[in-house]
Amino acid sequence: MACLSNLSISVSKPNTTISQSPHPNRPMSVSITSTSQSQHFKPCCSSSLSLRSDPQHPLGRKFIRRRLITIRSSAAMEATMEVEPLKIMISGAPASGKGTQCEFIKSKYGLVHIAAGDLLRAEIASGSENGKRAKEYMEKGELVPDEIVVMMVKHRLIEMDVQENGWLLDGYPRSVSQATALEELHIRPDLFILLDVSEEILVERVVGRRLDPVTGKIYHLKYSPPQNEEIAARLTQRFDDTEEKVKLRLVTYHKNLESVLSIYNDVIVEVDGNLPKEEVFERIDSILSSLRQKKLKTESISSVATH
């Protein structure tokens, strides 16, 4: 449409005159004449729209105020919106750096770190029914049945701190039966992080580990050596930190891993664990940040739809 910004349209009040046609068989004619009184209008055009962005013009000030109100309302809604907490599982072979990454994730995102081994020890120490049952199996040197551990995990996940902050399930489930049991309880992660580390590096990390019997601190001869000769002289190697034993553990790990991954195939993210720990976390951090933004966007759309 052509712009009419410089035109003035004159609309006059008409005088209507009806005259008889000189021909009887033709209809009479109607003539409309304009009076001298006219009203002038300037139509709206694109130039007037530009006034919206002019803070010196009343129209611009009004538009800017409305825009600020909209932005502030959106920001307030986002700030007060209750976004569903993250639910994360992380898996990795022995010496994959899983424990280190869990600490990074917990520190950055505030998730509750849950490890099955820690749950077992806590349940036994509390003297709970599940703890007593688990202790009986452990004293016999037997594996604690899946149903006991799964119930421990379930009870931990429904506690208030986990519900409010989200959870990070460390190294569990380890088998398809454990994963299936969690599925039946509708316990499913948003994301399953798999730390992928080559066997050569895993063996190097395990074999080089040393324990300080005085402080309980773990050192590594290559990556984190002791600070002085006195500490170095008293370091010991744990009985299962040998190349032979770690390779056996890796066989068991990989045997169970494939079946577990089949359960979580749609939410798995593989992360290169061969890199330095800081670079590994940069990758994980990017993934979790994107996931949280996606949750926020989904909640925002749902909130708008319900209002």
C-alpha cells in the first residue's frame, strides 16, 4: 500500500439535489454537491509507527512503558517459576573419574549425590529393617539382593532434600535387573551420563594409585604424587589395585553395561573421560546447562498455557 503521509483528505458534508429527468422512461437523476465545510484527516502510515521508539514523543513513552511492563512480568514469572529438578545417572568403569565428576556436578548444580554403597552403610548404621537384612548377606560374604538396594534407593529419592534439589545417582544401576526394578518404580533419569575411558588409561590410573595409611588419602604416582619423601615412604598399594585384578573388574563392568544401556538408550550421553578432569566437566556442564534451560522453557510454555 502506498504511503499517504503527506496527503490531506477533505471530506465535505454533501447537499443532495433530486431533479426530474426530461425523459419519462428514464429514471430521475440524483446529483450530489459538496458544501464549503470540510473536515481534514491524516491517515496513519509507517512514519507514525516510528514514533513508538521515540522516548520524547507521548506515543513513544506509552509504548516503551508497556514494553517494560511486559519484560518485567516475564522476568518475574521466570524467576518464581518452579522448574522440575534435574534427575541424573552417571556411570563409568573403575578409575574413570566418576567420583571427581560427581563432586563437580554436586557443587555446581546442588544435586543430592546418591551412591548405593553409601546407602548400604548408612542403612546398616541406622539399624533399619533393610539395613539389618543387608548386613546378614554381607556378613556371609554374599551380594545384597537387588530388591533390598532398590528399596533403599527408592526411599532416599522420595526424601524432601532430593525432591527439592534433584538427584545424582552414582554408579547405579549396575545390572539390567536393577535398571528394570527402577523402571517398575517409575524412577527414570532425565540424562544418563556415560564416562568413556580407554582400557589402557584405566589400568594406568588404577595401578598407579597409592594409599596413605595415616591419613587415608589416595595419591597417584603420576597424576597426584605425594608432597614429600616422608609421605612417599609410607604409601601402600591396595590389594585389588593390580593390573590383573582391574582387568577382571573391567570384564564384569562391560558385561553388565550393555544390558543397562539398552534400558536408557534414549537418554544416554557419552562423554570422553580420557581428557583432563576439568575438560571432562566442561562437557558435562554444557550438557546439564542445556538440559536445565530446556526444562525452564518447557515449564514456561506450560505456565502460559494454563493462564
